[in-house]
Amino acid sequence: MRRPEDVEPDSYSEVEATLRDEFAGVHPPATVTRCVEAAHYGALEVTGGAQRGLVERIARRHLEVLAMVATERG
């Protein structure tokens, strides 16, 4: 039986699709993918698990912060 922490980062395609749509015009798809991967590994490191909802929330926050920084620089 697979545990939530055993989920590979490439299995978050629905999370990536949701965030790509949400941040279309703000971040390129590659940035969204990198944030989802970073969120996956960060969740594993901090909590020992990488549930989809947690990964999505972390990745969304990363993307929001990146957007704020880009706006401040612009």
C-alpha cells in the first residue's frame, strides 16, 4: 500500500494544471512545475508527508511570493 509520502512529484499533474491556470500570464508553466516539485520535497522534509492539498497550498504560496517580488521590481 502506498503512503502519501511515497507519491512522486510527477503525480501532481492536477495540482500543476490548477496552478498553471490560476497563474497564467503571471508565471510560465516551468516555474509552476518547479514550485510544485519544491513544495513536494519541502513538505516531505518538514512534515514527513506530501499530501496533495499541502503541496498545492505550499506551491501556491511560492507562486504568490514570486509574483509579489516581480511586481515590486517592476
